Amino acid sequence: MGTTVAVGLVVAVLVAVPFAVALRRARQRHAKAVGERGWLLERERESATRAAVDAERTRIAGELHDIVSHNVSVMIVQTSAAREVLRTMPDEALAALEAVETAGRDTMAELRHLLDLLNPEAGDLAPQPGLDALGPLVDRIAFAGMPVEVRISGEPRPLPSGIGATAYRIVQEALTNALKHGSGGKAEVTVRYAERTLRVEVLTTGPSVLTGDAPAVKNTGAGRGLLGLRERVAVYGGDLDARRRLGGGYRVRARIPHE
């Protein structure tokens, strides 16, 4: 009987030892896998953080370009107009100088906003301009010498702030470019609220490529401002197209899904 028990114990030990070794190895493999997974997750977090920082820097650079380019262009045009009529039409010259002052104040306000984005503890942030700010923008452009007609189609609806700001910047960039490069032209802005998308179109007039009056330099509307806006629109799954019109001027079209 004693011999039988001893044999049973030996057999049990022989069975248990390999099992214990296998269990230990399995635990070691699991610990190693967990460690490797944690390392990979940390690398992914670091990569995502770097990508977010790069995207934010690009966005802020685009904002700075939009703000400075638009308002400085308006200031240059208005200053030139004031200089030309300073002696003969002092009231008009005064109005032009007041427009320069307004554009300068707007620039400083928006630059302060961007600086606040870099330092959120500085205070509350004012919202970025959206489509509800088209009126003052159109007034500034028209006062600078380019008449602008605005058409709204569809049922206006609240939009995410990023989409509204992007649509505003598209109109601002297109009108600013037309003001800088056009000569006695006009512009038409169309905003269409579709069921799932927001469509924005800006048509401007100018020298025609058919008559040879347009500049010889090839320009497809791919300047820094519009390139940045094309990237913004792509973030929302939309697209932006900017090109010269055969009859003169430029056409900028954007489609931005808002769902």
C-alpha cells in the first residue's frame, strides 16, 4: 500500500512540474506581450500628439495669413484712395482713413484671439467669425472699390463653429485676392444650404484670358491661403476648387459636409 502511494506521488510530481513550468512560461510571455503593447500604445500616443501639434501650428499659420492678408490689403487700397482724393475730396479721404483704422483694429483683435489660443489662461475667447459676419466683410470690400452681391439659398441652419469659420475664410480669401489682383471688377457670393452639405461659391470678374488682357503668369488659385483652406475643407470630408474663368476673373467653389 505504501509503495502504491509513493508511486502515485512521484507520478503527480512528474505531471505537476511540466505544468508549472508551462504556466510560468505562459505568464512570462503574457507579461512580455503586455509590456510590448504598452510600449506601442505609448508610441502611438506620442505620434498622435506630434500630429496634433503640427496640425494646430498649420491651422494657426493659416489663420494668421488670412487675417493679415485680408486686412492689410484693405488698408493698402483705402490708403491709396485717400491719398488720391485728399486735396479735392477731403470727406471721402476721411472715410477711407476711417476704414483703414477699422481694418487695423480688426486685425489687432483677431491677432489677440490667436495669441489667446496659444495661451488659454489669458481669458475667455471670442468666437471666430462665421457666415453671420459676411455683412461687415462685404461692406469693407465694397467700400474698398469692389461691389459684392450675396445670395443665400436653402434654409439657413446653425453650423458647427469650425465649418462656419472655414466658409467665412473661403469668402474672405477669394474676395481679398480679387481686390488685390482685379481692376474695376465685381464679385458674386453664393451660399447654399443643402440637406447634408454647405456649398460656397465666389465668382469675380477681371481681365479675360480669351482677349489676352489677363496676366501671362499662370495662376490657378493655388496660393498659400487657398491651399490652407483646401486642407481645412478636406478635414471635413469636402473639397475646394479654385481656377481662372475664361471670361475673366476667378471662380472658387467649396463643398463642406456638415453632418
